Amino acid sequence: MGDFTLGNRLFNTNWVTAPSSTKKFDGLGPTFNRVSCSSCHTFDGRGHPPEAGGKMESMLVRISRPGVGPHGGVVSHPNYGDQINDKAILGVPAEGRIEVQYSEVKGRYPMAAHIL
């Protein structure tokens, strides 16, 4: 129970830019998506896509280069890693801004066999 409690506390911690007066919680940045894990994972769940044109509050965008990495996964971008961070600490530019637009496509689609 002690491990769970500590993990849950870290999951819900709002991290701040170092150095700070709260040394236990500093270490945010230089780029990031949100200040805590729970900011995206509301009620310990998955993030959600935004409404069309809305802000990315709890969804991230993965990026990669063609090929297979050394452990069978994707090949990360050499400058950005494997996801775009849309926030940054003071004095550091964010990596980018993601905007989502939707188009309705009518049709019949099979059920997904596996959703990640």
C-alpha cells in the first residue's frame, strides 16, 4: 500500500521549474505537455481528443521517423524525441502546437479488433 500511495502522490503532483522553494517538486521541463500526470489522465484514465479547433488538454501526438528502433519500436526524431511537447518553461520555446480538425466520412466500417 505504501508503494501505491507514493506512486499516486507522484502521479498527482504539479511539478514546477527548478530551482524552486519546493525542491521535492521541481524538475519540470524544459518542454512538457502538462504539469502533472493527472492533468492528462483524468481519473487515472486515458486522455481525450479535443473538440475541432480546441486546445489539446489531454491528448499527445507521437512522432517518428521511418524504420524500426533497436528494441523493435519506432525510431524517434533526433530533435523532438517521440512526441511533441506543446508547453515549455520560461525562456525555452515549446516544440510546436497541434491543432485537430475533423471531417465526417460516411460509410460502414468494421469494428476495430484491437484499440491501443
